[in-house]
Amino acid sequence: MTETAVQTGFNQDAFDAFLAARDEPAWLSDLRRAAWEKFLELPMPSRQDEEWMRTDIRLFRLDRFGFPAEAEASQLDQAEEGLLRQGVEVGGHTVAVDSRPLASELSDRLREQGVLFGALDELVREHGDLLRPHLLARAVDPFQDKFAALHAACWSGGTLLYVPRGVEVEEPLHQLSLLSAGGVELGHTLVVLEEGASATLLAESASLDPEAAGLHCGAIELLVGPRATLRYVNLQNWGTGVWHFAHQKALVDQDANLQWTIGVLGSRLAKVNQHVALVGTGARAQVNGVMFSEGRQHLSYHTLQHHEAPHCTSDLLYKGALQDDSRIVWRGMIKVDPGAQKTDGYQRNDSLILNREARADSIPGLEIEADDVRCTHGATTGRVDDEQIFYCRTRGMTRNEAVRMIVAGFFQQVSDRIPIESVRVALGEAIARRIREYE
Amino acid sequence: MSDFLPVAAVSEIPDPGKLLVECQDQLVVVFHVDGQFYCLDDVCTHDGGPLGEGELKGCVIACPRHGAKFDIRTGAALTMPATQATRSHEVKVEGEQVYVRLSS
């Protein structure tokens, strides 16, 4: 493994220098200072907390990381196009290395329609008044825990997608976030769709060195206005040395639609809170998760479908396959507020274990305070069925071919829900490459 | 198989006693009982609890979360709720130094 670069650390001097170098609206600097105070005040999460008791971060040393260094244009040459963009005609794209924007494009037509897409820290300087009501104000709580506070204080780069009222963006937009060896990524994603707007954003992350250490401490905010439609795909494909901490939250307003697909393949350890709040009557959210873990990876995803308004629908399906000594923890909750009558909530998590040493923890939960709802959940965990393998082998397949086909079939249910072909293909091929030879 | 790696001085681990150490990016617990040294993953196979924080009685360590017990000599699970052994590692002592070789 590549040695982690020793950086200056997240200390007061480094923060002061970071803040002084930024040309930002005063309200944003004030928010950063408040979050920094909270970061200093809060302890690291304890394994006594239910949320952290299955996720061991004792080997994580925050002092080995610091504020991202300046990106060099030469790093753009090392950057690949990304998995999700292949074969897709995009309306715009951004590339960043270690939270530093390197490239940003948006079609003239979308620009003329008032769409904003690019690096958040650049656009917030120009559109501060527009973004102030949304940025770390409505969705993600900047003071939720130490990682949220660190992110809120120190984020840089990031991505903004703003679609004005009634504008329909047909071509997908693409965002690629990269990490250098030993690098730090603190990008913030903010998506704001005004009433009746629609858009598709394909976001993905990768490491320039697939085995190097790194840190991602990020946040995603998806604000879907009334009758708007957002399709958001987030493929986490960091290298195997990366610590990944993230708070992600969507607010879905009246009669709006959100389809949120996550692909989780990378990182050494991932601890993610994914929260969908249905805040307007008739809001609908579909959440799809595709996870594959290997080696000693630990992937911990905590989902919350929060029904705050009546007549809303949420449908979550997470599927994970595990091999080697890896572990996946999924802890999901459907929470229904007292006034959220006629809620239709569903959550399901399936795990397929490819060898004895891997471990999956599925913890579904319901917290219902309304009395006229339909909420269901389920979880399954199993190994590859020997009888299925035997059947495949009687049809002339090798054991390895059979395992690959069974794994592909396992993911088919969630794959069928993803309407974007490039995403289906990228996830399918990436998983197929990872499956070991089980001869 | 990996090499033996130095993890602690003999004097750092009382008898009886235990010490949590970092070895090749993993946390393992080294036990010292009746003059012998043993090493286990710092993982309860029930729900991943930190065995190193548990109570040691003779050659048995109890997980601090739910009380599952393991034999420190072999890693074998002795009581519910654990049903699977936790991984044990080879230990050797040379002079004042304790070495551990991680199992694959």
C-alpha cells in the first residue's frame, strides 16, 4: 500500500489559513466557523452508540489527514472518463481531484435555460443569495456528529446542480470526484430542483491509485421541489485504502419523484447515513442500492425513509454480495410521523455471501406513529445455493461460471429498477470483475 | 503466511493480563496467562464486539457486550450467543519481545 502523505492536520491554524484564502459570502464563513467550533467540541463517535457499534474506526487516524492540497492540472491527464459516462451523451460534466475542481462543462442550451452546474465553491460566490436557503440549511445537519461538522467547516470543491422552475434537463449530467494517493476529498453535492423541473445526475468517485490511503468526508443534499423529478446515481468506487464518511439527505416535496441509486464498490471502510425525507403530500422516492464487498472492506449504510407528509410512497431495495473477509452492515428505518396517513413504505435488504468468512448484518426497523399506513420490510441473507450450482454444472457450466451467473441473477432485481443503461452495465461489469475464481 | 512481527514488550502485559495491539492494520489482543502468550482477533464473532475490553478469567475471555466466551488458546467459542471461533494467531517470545504472526 502506498504510504499516506503526512499532512498538516485539521488544526486551528490550518483552518484559519483555509478560511482566509477563501473568497466567500459572509454567511458561509460564519457557518464554517460555527461548524468548526462544533468539530472541536464533539468527540469521535463511540462504539457505545448503536449507530457505530458495528463499525470499528479505532484504526482511523484523523491526524494523518489535512486540508486538500492544490490540484495540479497534470492530474487531469491521469483521470479516466469514469464508468457511468461511457456511451452516454451528457449535458455537462465536472471533474475534481481532492475536492479541487479541474474541469467543468455545461451545454450552452442548458446555461441559457438558467441551469447552474459546476463546482459548488465557485458558484456559491456568484449565486450566494440563491443558495443560502439551501446549503446545509434544510437537509444535512452540519452539527450532527464530528464528521458532519468537519465537512461543514472544511468542505471545498463540490458540485452544484440547480434547475430552475419548469426546466426539464433531458441529457444526464456527470460528476467525477477523484482522490490522489493519500489525498483528502471533502466535496459537497447540492442539487436543487425547483417546481416542475427534472434532471438526471450521474455522480461517481474513484481513486487515482486503487490501493492508496485517503479520506472522503462528504455530504449530499438533494432538494426536489414540488412536482419535480430527479434521478440521482452515486457510484462509490474509491480505492481500497480510503476511509469514507458521508451524510446524505434528500427532501422530496409535494408530488415530486426521486429515484436514488447507489453503487457501493470501493473504500476500506464506509460509514454512510442516507436519509430520504418525504416532506410534501404525494411525494415518491425509490432507493436502489447495489453493494459488493471484498478483502477486508467494511461497508456500513444506515438508511432512513422519513414520511413527514400524507400519501407518500417510499420503496427501498438494497442488495449486497460479499466475499473474502468483508462485512456489510445495513441498518434501515421507516419512520412515519403522526400526520403522515396513507403512507406506503417498503424496505428490503438482501445479502448474498460468497464464502464463509464474510459477514452481513441486516437490521430493518419501523417506527410508525400514524394509524392508516402500509409499511413492510424484509431482509434475507444466504449463501450461493449448491443445488443451483449443481444444476448449472449439469448444463455444462464450470463452477465459476455458475457463481457469476447466480450473482448476476441476484442483482437482476435491483438492476431492473435502474432505467439508465450505462449505470446497469457499469455496475454489472464492475461486480463481475471482482468475483473470485471459486473453482 | 505472514512473518512474525514485534507487537509489545513482555513487561507491557501483566500475568494475567491482555493488551490491544495494532498489527499490519489490524487490531488483535495479546493475552498473557500463566506465563504463556496467546493472540486473538479483537472481534467477537457474535456481533463484532471488542473482545479486548472484556473480562479475562483463566483462559477465557468474555465479550463485554453480550457475554459470549472464547478460549484464548484456540479462539473457540465456548458459550452463546457466539457460535463461531474467532481467529487466533501464533505468538512467540524472544527475549523481552512478543511477536505475532497473523493467520491468513
